[in-house]
Amino acid sequence: MNRLPKLILWFLVLLFVQAFVFDPVLLGIPYAPFVYVLLLIFLPNDWAPWIVLLSGFFIGICVDFIFFSGGIHTAACVLIAYTRPLFIRAVFSDTMAPQDLKIEHEFFGSLFQYVILIVLVHHFFVFLFVVGTIDRLEWLLGAWFANSLLTILASAFVLILTRNSK
Amino acid sequence: MQKLLNSILRNGTLLLFILLFGLSLRFIAKNHNYQRSSLLAFNNAISAPFLEARYTFFSFFKRQVHNEQLVAENQYLLEQLITINNQEFLLDSIPFEVIPAQVIRNSIQLKHNHLTLNVGEKDGVKKEMGVITANGIVGVIENVSKKTSGVISLLNISLRINAKLKKSNHFGSLYWDSESPNSMVLSDVPLAAKVVVGDTIVTGGMSAIFPAEIPIGKVSATEVPLNDNYYNLRVSLFQDMTNLNQVYVVHFPSADEIKKLINDIENE
């Protein structure tokens, strides 16, 4: 399948799942995975940085619209979109140029490390923006850990499914 | 000038990042109810069909739990009806009606949480009506579209509600401090009230939003701030705000008259 339609399909599917399945209130649990983070991971690495930034901004705005969370997800997404090359270098190779990374060709182990790193950083900022202060550090760390764990598990599930289907 | 242009072009990504990140932080900072109100109504109007479909789908699996909740609520309402019928004199009572509604969206993770109900203008819902369940209060209607309405949840740091101790009629101001979705704080209760853990907190009835004596929760801890003559009471809510389904919008037929009266008194 062509790359852009495939991305748009991912975008629609993940946002639909985020809105209609992974809603904490709907599931009756305090936290639910933010699977939409996979969209930030799936954004092509050979795209110009400004396109990646605008895409991150757009993804964040859509998620904030779904959860009515007023900019929290947008800020975290923009931050990840900007710092993504650092994570790529940290996980794959110091010398690797971000545009050389092809998600579908990488080993699952490295890819999973990359997902974990992005999820942890993204979620930390999401909950920091929710709390707005570091006074409630205990709650922040608890929510960060619980939600990150759920997102990492859900993301692993999605990655395994998509890789097996190839 | 040429240098400036070159510098901008070289650092274009960084500048775009600063712009977008700054914009996002501005969204967060502007995250107040008044600015959000019209946006929430727009959001509700667009997503209502999807939320209704989601509610219908999931309620099929939750029907057993919903039935049990409804049975418990019926029992409670029947008891209330019997109690009222047995009272010879019903002082301080203002007649009110309720509009049944279903919660089709609820949030609990944020500081400004909201709910969406599947009733709107066509069902007679108006701004500033109270929302309750058989277990207690839930929130206040913030905006109304034709078929849906947005509610400021009790779990919203902007909302303050007049409440009192059931046993002694001492009033205070109830607000959420975002500590936990199961508890709130009742402040400004005079020390003369002699509060003990386990006391029941009910609505004060000093507005046209909630009738008096609607249960809210129980005192779980008391605290007197240093050099203060008032209690800060931690209140455990009767209503589980993370599990809302059937709610009732409270409608005072004489709400406008009451509001006018309150305004007149305040302006004097």
C-alpha cells in the first residue's frame, strides 16, 4: 500500500480506538493506554522536521479534542515530534541519521526499546501538564508509571499484530 | 538583515517548535471554563452521534450493572417518596422536577473534568441546572445544544457548591482539590459546628441549582488550619464519579424567580 494512505488509515484507526475503546471512564479504570502515541512513532523519518512537527501538533489537537483536555496532549506530541531524532540515535545507533530508520526493517527488540522510550517521555509530560506543578510528585509518578505500562503493553500488542500480518 | 534571515532559515525547525509548543502551553493556560464553554458545546454537538453509538454498544455489555443501579435508585426514590408523604408539614420545600439522562462521556483524569449528557434543549435542559443521581450530586449544566448538554463535573477545580452538615445546618463551600476522584473538601465550616468523622454532608439549598438536603458524602477527616476559626473537612463522596450512567437533571419551575430574588438580595 502507498505510504500516505496507509498513514491516514493508521491515523483514523488509532484515533477511533483511542476515542471509543481506550477511554478510562468507559473501561472503568483510572488509566487507559494512549495508543495514539504509535502515530508519532510511525511518522516517516525521511519527512522534513517541520512536517513532523506540524503532524505532531495536528495529532495532539485531535486527541485533545477527543478527551477535551485543552492542549495537554498537543504540547506532549509537539515535544516528542521535535526530540524524536534524539531517541532514534539513542536506541539504534549514534551514527544513524534519523531518515535512515525504516520502522518495518528494524529488529523488534530495538523497535520496542524505541517505543518504551518515547512512551515514557511523552507520558511524563502529559501527566506533568495535567498536574501543572511538581508538588504532587507521588501522584504524578504513580499515574505516569501505570499509564505508561498500559500504553507499552497495548503498543507491543499492536506492533506484534502488524508485523505478523506482513 | 541578511544574517537575520539566514539565522531564521537555519533555525527554522527550532523556531517552529517554540511556536507550536508555546501555542500548546497557551491552550493549557487558557484552560478555563468560560473559554472552554463554547468549545465544549461545539465538541459535544460534533461527537454526539459517535458518543451515543458508543454508549449503546457498551451499555449492552453493562446492562446487568445498569439494572442493579436502577433497582437501587428506585428503592431509594421510593423510600424518599414514603418519607415525604409521611411528613405533615413540608417546610422549606420548593417543588422541582427531574429530567432523566444518560452520561455518554465522562472524564476523571484532568483538573477541569466535564460530562456529556444525551439530553439537551429539546428535553427542557437549560444552563445552570443541577445534575444528581440517587446517591448524590454530580455537577452543573454548563452549556446546552439541541440534543446534548455539557456538565461541569464535581471533579472540576472551578466549581464551588453550597453544602451543609446534615445534623447541624452549618454551611460551607464544597470544592474539589484534585486529590482523588472520590473525595472533596468542605471549607469555611465554623468551629462551633463540632464535626466528627462520619457526619453526613448534604446540599445547602441556597441556590436555584440543587434542592436542599441532597446527599453528597461523609466527613472522612477534619482539619483546622492554623490561626483559623473554620474547619476544612475532607468529604468522601457517596456517588462514585468514575462510574456514572443514569443521572437526573434537576429543574426548578420557579428557578428564574429564585435567581431574581437572590440577585435582588445581593444587590441591596
